[in-house]
Amino acid sequence: MNSKVYIFLSIATYVRLPYYLRHISILLLKNVIICHVFKFDRSLFVILCD
């Protein structure tokens, strides 16, 4: 019983993992783009990139 639950959870995790990774990478990419766009404003740059 425990092994079946463990296998099910591991499969569910592996299925969801790419979605989480894609979401995180999109957030990081947005943050980098925003930082480059607002680089001229040092205070805003510090707030966004800290």
C-alpha cells in the first residue's frame, strides 16, 4: 500500500515539475527584462532585483 502511494506521488511530482520549472523560469526572465529596462533608475533597479 505504501509503495503504491509513493509511486503515485512520485509520478504526480514528475508530471507537475515541468510546469513549475517553466513558471519559475518565466518569472526569472521577466525579472531580468524588467531589471534591464529600468537600469537607468537605480532605486527601482535595487527594489526589483534585490
